[in-house]
Amino acid sequence: MAVVFVWGLVALIAALAYFSYTLPDVERMAESGRRPGIFLNDVGGNPVLAKGDLYGDPVDASRLPPYLPRAVIAIEDRRFYEHGGIDPIGLARALWVNIVEGGVRQGGSTITQQLAKNVFLTPERSIERKIREALLAFWLEWRYDKNHIISLYLNRAYFGSGAYGVDAAARRFFSKPAAEVDLWEAAVLAGLLKAPSRLSPVANPGGAAERGRLVLKAMASAGFISDEQAARAAASSLRTATEPDGRGYFADWVLAQVNRRLGMVDRDLRIATTFDPGLQRLAAETVAAALAGTANPSQAALVAMSPDGAVRAMVGGRDYGASQFNRATQALRQPGSAFKLFVYMAALERGLHPDSTVTDARVNVGGWAPRNFDGRFRGSVAMRDAFAQSLNAAAVRLADRAGRARVAEAARRLGITSDLAPDLTIALGSSAVRLIELTGAYAAFANGGAGVIPYGVERIEGVFERAGSGAGEAVAPGVVADMNDLLSAVVTRGTGKAARLAGRPAAGKTGTSQSFRDAFFVGFTGNLVAGVWVGNDDGAPMDEVTGGGLPARIWRAFMAAAHEGAPVRPIPGLGSGRASSSFRPKITGEAPPRPAPSNDP
């Protein structure tokens, strides 16, 4: 018997020696493999969004709000301060619960064991790995004090959505460092450790909240907080980083551009963007207010840019969480009369001017006989009046006079890349376009005639620096002045009266496609350019919504709030001064008023 015991002891010592010898280098705790991260910053250098793996600043648990490490301890390892790396009592409790429940309901791993597994070991399930995990846990407890161990765990645990460490998770989900989270946010973060993907507060706010309440209950049970504190925290609303303003639409658009330019990325990228969070908030709130309580139209999009094409805000739909399809950059929709910009531009380039007359009378082209919105014809009218009132028959005659090819060429010159109709229906916007490229085309008249390529990236650290001023002159100064004469008439006394801004010159054009399927308003001041579309994804007709109605009111509400405190700049060609590409509005913190109803077409 003694011989068996001795040989058993020798075997145990040999096994422990072998596993100890084959342990990984425990001194290299700071190193880990990870995917590259892509970090987007706004015009002020503040984070917009991050993709890939995200590592925040290392934290010291003793310098965090006490409830944050306690939330993790309460739900993951309540006897953390009492055991030496392995918790026999916790193991026995977990075994008993699992037997009673008839399945695996609790695990017996301590925080120290989880740290050992996360940092040093693979996820494989084997006896050998569990032995190494236990030895590493004992070594960590011998080598470091409890505060250091919980700090290491908080810095290395995976919280989902590519966020490694509690500081990265706090920034990704709540747009704040870990040191600033409140009790409710701390509970939700601690709850993520069980199932980071399934319990994401962005993708599954209900599941995250339910798990957070369980963490609060565990904290109260452990004596870390009172029952009253737990109840108050659980009643709080959970505001995640992606909730307020749909900035994901802008981020997705920028990342697609980066991917096309750089292909596969093998290192971290820090990208300085043109994104203005104040304007984005205003855009999102304006669109949400306009669509509140309506089912038809069911969608809207808004894009705002400086006159040089720097995109400052982008709303690609009603709810980014429900649909990531970007109606500002991906949807092809018929612009209706908003396309007349290119018809009149081509006519002006052929020698006409705003006071030139055009005939607004019945026209028939191979059986196609377009009519005006109100069914009446005006006869001989000045181009300015024909454009302001959006007279269809006059536009068709002008397109025929200038030449369909010249109309298409004008559109191409100003950035329209989609297919264009080869016949006179082009005059009335029968060719589908993207809102962002149409808005970019109007920006040329806001900046004095330079062609615009809408962009969202200013700089990629160590890779790319934006230089130059876009496509160069695309429209002659005299044509810019005449076209802006026409565009301002639309707003002052034409179909776009609902877009008028108090004390500030504005110009733009309405557009409504056949059967009220799409409605547009695109316009600008000397400071900012914005385009608005409303409609339905399935192309279903709206209830007589026109470009001069809801889209113009959305545009006015957004632009009025965006320009608060900004200098009044004249529109190029209609006064002295230059358009500004560095527009910085004064943001008040108040939501813009909901647009009032209007019967303007």
C-alpha cells in the first residue's frame, strides 16, 4: 500500500511538473493577437464609431466607480476576495445547482481562472486545459494582489462588438470611458460577460436590460448596494451610443469608401472624417419629428454638406437599427422636377437668360403629353417664372431647344452617374438618381461653380491626406449667377415657398415623381447644402405628398436650426462674398420644431 501511495505521489508530481513546464510565458500578459481596428473621428477629433477589435485605455479597478468591479464580481465570482484562485465552495454550489436543474446552469470558474483562460489558453474543452487553467490561477494569485487581478480581468475580458476590456466596451456602447458609467450601465456591462453577442445593448436592448437587472439583484444580495439603489438603477433608461442619431449610415458609407480604396486592412486605421455630430443630431431629430405618427410616407433621407462637398450629416432612413439600407447613398429614385436644374443650366449655357421667354403650352412627343401640376398652361412666360412654378411643358420645350445630349452632359458634369433617359422624358426627372449625387450637383451652385464629389474622409493617419479642391470649375460664373437667380425664385415665390428661411437667402428646387411615389427638395444657403427625399421603399404612391410640401418643410426646419448663430452669407452670383466650406453652426441643444403642415405643391 505504501509503495502504491509513493508511486502515485511521484506520478502526481511528474504530471504537475509536466504541465508547469508546458505553461505559456505568463510574463507576456500585455500581448495578444487581434483584428485591426478602424476608428472614425468627427470634425472635432472625437470618436464617431469603431469597427474591428477595440481596446480602450487600461484601467485600475481601484480608480473606477466602486460599483463597476463589484457588478462583475457579484455576477461572475461572489467569493473573489475569499478564495486563492480556485473556489471549492463555488464549485460545489455550481455542481448542486446543475444537478437540481438537470443541466448546466452555473459554472464554477473563478474570475482568476477566467483571466488565465482568456489570456493564456485556447477555448478547447479538455482535462489538460483545465489543469493548466488551475495552475495558472494559483500562479496569478501568488504573483498579484486581488486589485491587480480584477484590473487585468476588466482590461482583457471580451464584451462583444469587438470591444476588449471594460473601457473599450463603455466607449463602444455608451460613448464614455469606463470611469464615467453609472450604476445601471455598469450592471449591463457586467451582464455582457455571459453572452457578449446575444446580450448586446445595441442589438438586443431587452435582453441586455433583463441581464442587467439580474446583476443588480446579485449586487444587492451580496450587500454591494441596497435594494433601493438596485430598483432605481433598473428603472433608468438605457441610452446606447448608436441610439440617438443614426450615425451608422454615415459610418457605413465612409467605411465602404475606405474598403474600396485600401482593400484588406492589416493594421489599425484612424480616420478623420467630415462628420459634424451637432448637425447629425439636428438632421435625425428633424426627420424623426416629420415622420412621427405617419405610415405613408414610411421613409425619409437627408444629406447635408458644405459647398465643397464635405458631408456633415446623413440620415439614410427612419431607423438605422431596423434597416441599414442607406436611402441617401444607395437608393435610386426619380427626382421629378428637381432634375430641371440640368435642363435650365443647359439652356442658359446655350445663351438664354432668366428673362428669356419660353412657351408653356400643350406639347405631344410621340403620344407623351406632359401636363403641369395644376392642369393649366400659362402660354409665353419668362424662364424665371417657368422654373419657379415648375412648369412641365416649358421644361420639355427647353430640353428640346438646348438638346437632350446637352442636358445629359450637364448632369454628368455635375456628378450624376446613374443611367439617364435617352429621350425628352429626361426633362421631367424620369431617370432615377441617388440623393447624395443630386445634392452634390446643387452644391456647385452654392460654391460658385466648382464641381463637387461628395466626400467623408479628410485624412487616414499615415495613409491618406485629402488635397485639392474637387473637380475644378464645372459651371461658368455667369451661368452660376443666372441659375441661382432661378433657384432663389423657387424659394421666394415658387413651389418651394415652404423652404423659406427668415433673414437668410436660400435657393433650391422641388421635385415630385409620377403618382407621388417620390418627393424631393434640394437647396442651399451660402453656408450649407442639403437634400431631402421622402417616399416608400416599395415605391408605393404617397397621399399627394409633393416636393414643396413635406420635404421642403423638413429642409426648412433642419436648415433653420443648423444656421442658428451662423453668419449670413450671400448666394454666389446674387451678392458679394464667397460660399463657406468650413461652416460651424451654433448648436443650441434643443430639437428643431416639428414642421407645420402646408398645401404648397
